[in-house]
Amino acid sequence: MHIEKLSPNRLSSLPAFDDHEEVYVVSDRPTGLKAVIALHNTILGPAAGGCRFWTYANDEDALRDALRLSKAMSFKNAMAGLPLGGGKAVVWSERPVRDRTAFFSAFGRAVQSLKGRYITAEDVGTRTDDMIAVARETNFVAGLPAKAGRPGGNPSPRTAHGVFLGIAAAVKFALARTDLSGTKVAVQGLGSVGYALCKELHAADASLVVADLDDDRVQRAVAEFSAKRSTPEAVLFEDVDVAAPCALGGILNKETIPQLRAKIVAGAANNQLDNDHDGELLRLRGVLYAPDYVINAGGIIQVAAEYLGWSEDDVNDRLKVIPMSLQQIFEESNWRHLATNTVADTLAQTKLNRHLPARAAG
Ligand code: NAI
């Protein structure tokens, strides 16, 4: 296995550099594994963030994705009040993966080589079985099957619950409603998070409009939650109270924002804004945007609890931070006339900065 730590010069020349501390490029010929492990900021603790298994056109694309995602993890973990820094891994292969266990075991060896400075877990394209393979080689991994009465396993239902609490907070703030009964929510993407979110929304008497590329998933939501069917292209522009992106990033941009009819955008997808300025476009249009890394922190809260040995009660208590942080962001955005993503970034950066002197002294 070849593991290259990018030199400070190479690192600072990358367009997505954003003050990353360390970045590693990994390749393992026998398994075909290629990986980037990015450690953005370890002021609050070891860098924690999932491992994404994706197809990239070239190594530069993978590098850019890893850097963008790991910075978001620093902000997400800080806003969720976790004693963890921000990091992320992306893995890919230039040939079909024949032995997935060997592939992820090789990734586990790369994680182990960082001696605990990076903790991995599931992300898009990876699942519990993959983390079991990673755990053959390292203990710096979470998202493993839950032990009785302890947090663990697939974090998606926890992510969905955090998003549900966040939607309730946004509806209270923007629409002055204290429950979700009758609230219309459009959900784009009915995967692990989107499906679990629909279940909670349906139980709260919200009415649903849904779409997914996979028609079986749509049919299931129609049958189980009396959801109305939309299309992947149109679902976020439906005449609803809340648009909940739970599929892709980059869906809020100068073309899509003018088409929104919802008063609130609040969903699980990472990197929803195409660029930071799109948050201001949403504000000017009168749309309340729940910053993605604040509302979708439920999964990392569970992962942190599993890794740090916290209880289920600890997880449930910490999930309450999500609506509280959103309320603070919404209020500050209102009185300072600033986009919610700008307010969130400033709050997260302030939390990180607060720890700088302690680190320098130590
Ligand atoms: P998933 O892969 O289980 O589900 C994604 C779903 O979106 C799939 O059903 C897919 O067919 C559908 N989809 C893809 N493109 C679409 C489109 N254009 N229109 C409609 N549907 C489309 O992923 P998961 O785990 O549910 O995650 C969803 C989003 O939430 C991702 O952006 C992920 O990064 C983010 N997220 C997930 C967390 C988790 O705990 N799983 C934690 C934090 C963020």
C-alpha cells in the first residue's frame, strides 16, 4: 500500500485547501483501493467523518470532494457540541471491486496508519458490512452493529430524527405553527434518511410529496405514508411549506432558487448550496434555509456516542442541540439581515477559534 501525505506546499495550492491540517492520498494495487483521507481541523478532537464510496472522473475530483466534505465535518461537529474535529475519507476504484471485504480492510489499514487522528464511519455508498471489514484492521471506526442497549449501527434513522426536529423548529419559526399536523413537505430522495424522515413526518400528520430515481421507493412511500408522487426534477418546487432535499448536494443555486414555492428548505443532503452566496439568494427570496450541516448532525452524534461510549440517553439529549442551534441561527439571521449559512459558519468558526489559545498553551 502506498500512502502519501501531501506536502504543505501542495496542500495550500489546492483550490479547496481551506486551512486543512493533513491530507493523505492512498493507493493499494492488490485490492484496487484508491482513497483520500482529509483531516480539516483537529482542535476539538480527532477528525471524525464518514467514508464515501463514489465514482470520480479523476483524482483531482476525489481530492476536491474529500476536502469540501471534511471542512463541513469540522463545522458540523463543532455546532453539534461534539469533542471531535472534522475529517472525511473518499474511496474509489478504477476497476470493479471483486472482493469488497478486502477492499475495505485495506482502507482500514490506511486509517490505522493515522494512529487515531482520523475516525471513520459510513457515508454515501458504504454500509455497516464495510465498517466491519474496516474494523478488522483498526479500532478507529464507528457505525458497527449496535451492542445491546448501546448506540451503534446505521446512523441514518438518527440523521432523519434530527432533520425532523429541525423541520419542526423551522416551521415554528417561519410559520408560527407548534406542530406539523397538516404541514406539506416535499421530500427529494427516499433512501436511508429520506424514508425514515417520511415515516416520522407521516406519524406527525404532515402531508408528503415525494420523488426518487428508484420507483419502488416512491411506490412504498405512496403506499405506507399516503404520499403524493412527484418527479425528481419537480419535487423541490412543489407548492408545499417545506422542501426537504434528502438526495444530492448542489441543488440550491441561481436557477433553482427562483423556482422554490416553499417558505422553508430543511433537509438532510450535504452541501445543498451550490455556493455560499446562494444562502443570500434564499434569504432575499424570503425562504428560511436550515443550514445542512446543522440539521443533519443526528448521524454523527450517534457515531460519536458509539465511539466515545455514550448512552442512548446521551444521544437523545444531544439531538436536542439541533433545533436549539437552528433557532439561534434563525433569530440571528433575522436581526442581522444575514443569510443563515453565513450565521452558522460564523458560529462554528467561533467555536473552533475559542479552543485555539488552549491548544497553543498546551
Ligand atoms: P441513500 O443513498 O440511502 O439515498 C439517497 C436516495 O436519493 C436514493 O434513494 C436515490 O435513488 C435518491 N436520489 C438520487 N438522486 C436523486 C434525484 N435527483 N432525485 C430524487 N432522488 C434521488 O443516502 P442517504 O444515506 O439517505 O443520504 C441522503 C443525503 O443525506 C445525502 O446527501 C447524504 O450525504 C446526506 N446525509 C446522510 C447521512 C446519513 O446518516 N445517512 C448523514 C448526513 C447527511
